[in-house]
Amino acid sequence: MLNKRTIWLTVLGTVLLLGAALFTLRAAERTAPPPSAERVQPPPSAPEESATITDDPTTAPDPKQSADNNVSFPTDI
């Protein structure tokens, strides 16, 4: 059976938890920037020349080295 002390501690803990949640939500609401009608987007950055990988269309992949050929299944299940 619950005694008065346990009930009061549960009530107090619940009130403190709800107060902290309310305080956190209100603080997040205050720090959020107001929605503006017109947002300015920065131009997309161009990739560096050294970061670009060029494909060699003359080289075909070797089918023997495909990842599909290296699949193994356990046989002792």
C-alpha cells in the first residue's frame, strides 16, 4: 500500500517534470527565428576540379570480380 509520502513525491516529481518540459519548449520557441516571407538561398558551391572523378567508358568491369559472385551462404544452419 502506498503511503502519503510516496504519493506526494510522485505528485511533486510529475509537477517538476511537466514544468521542466514547459520551460524547455518555451525557451525553444523564443530562440527560433521568425519565419520570413523571402529566404535568400546561397548559390550552390561548385565542386573542386580535384574532387571530380572522371569515368573511363572504354574499361568494362570484369564479371568474375563482381560482388554477386562472392556471396556465400552458411550451410550449417
